[in-house]
Amino acid sequence: MIYAANFKANHTRKSTENYIEALNAKLGAKKAEDKVYIFPPSSALDSYEGDFTVGAQNAYPTQNGAYTGEIALEQLDEFDIKTILIGHSERRELLNENQENIVEKFSFFQEQDFEIIYCIGEPLNIREKGFESVMQYLLAQFEGIDITYAKLTIAYEPIWAIGTGRSATVEEISTTHRALKNVIKDIPLLYGGSAKPANIKEIASIAGVDGVLVGSASLDAENFSTMILS
Ligand code: 13P
């Protein structure tokens, strides 16, 4: 299983250090085959040591330059960061990233040989239209994306399950993951959306779920390690 923590705009440099110390104290007990990723905010990126990979939540697809408020490859290279989240629904919706911007970002970081966790997910009104609409919506988010890229992981995160406390049901996750796996084949597929200690076992046991991308429940190291060790 893959356990990825997306801090979003939570945690500071200091609290991320404390978090990693607390997490490291627990990770000795994790299964060797399980992989852990941590995506702190940009201001807390650093060269942390431990049995996990640190990635960036976002970066501008360029070496460096006049991109006010952004970070780029140079700032990631400083800490040897080679992993990035692309296409998160919060960036698509709140930061107005369109598919064209996302494809540009994907291609750039693919060229840089980054490990990419590429996020897709449908809003509630699409889910309510039925499964065919859901798949149509999700597959459109693969437009321009090289889904055969060897260092790719996909995260399916239904927007209506993010931060709401209400995860998708086993049935919803299972049917969506099965359909997505038909398209992405052997590419690992994560589920995200209110994954937490109380539902991790159930989610992890669904066929086609290779891991979880966790927001709220990852913010506390104790909670997140409970998920990893459960
Ligand atoms: P929550 O776990 O808070 O629902 O967030 C999921 C998410 O968006 C992870 O990227």
C-alpha cells in the first residue's frame, strides 16, 4: 500500500519537523513493501531523513524565473525533491488550473524524470448524473497526459468526498477503480477523500486500491501512522 499525506496549506516548517520526528518513531513498524509520501507546504520543504519520500504539492513548470509567488525546479532541486502532485481538484477549482496548464506541468516534470501523483476526480453534480458521466468526466482529465509514464501514480479523489468527512462508499470506490484500472492498467491507483483511521482497513481491502492520498487525517502524525500501521 501507498500512504500519501497531503498537508495542503497546513503545518509550518517547525511543526513539519516535529511531525516527521513523531512519524519516524513509528515507521520502523511499517511493512517493508508499504510506501509513505509526505507533501508539506512549499515553505516546509527540506531534506528530511526517514523511510518516506517528500514531494511538492505544486511547482511551476520551469527551471526558475519571473513567476511571482511560485516555486520552480531550482527550489525543489535544493532539497533533491523529485516527486510532485499534479492536477489536485483544489488547484483545478480554486486556482483555476485548466487541463492545458496541467498538461504543460505534467510534461515538464515528466521530462525531469519526476515521480508524479496525478489527481483526478468528479464534482457531486457529475456523480449524481450516474456512472457513465463520472467516467466520461474522469477520462477527460487524462487528455494530454501520458498514462504510460513509468513514474506515474494516479489518485482518484471524488471532490464531494474531500474534506467532508464522508468518504465514497466501498461500492463507489470499487466500481470507479475497476473502470479506471481498465484504462491505466498497471499504474498504481490511490483513493483520496475522507480516508481516515476509521475507514482505512475497509478502503485498503478494495480490489484496485493501491493506496490512499490523505488530507485532514494525515495532519496529525499519530493519526497518519495509525493508518499506515493498521
Ligand atoms: P481529505 O482527506 O481531507 O478529504 O482530503 C483528501 C485530499 O484532497 C488529499 O489530496
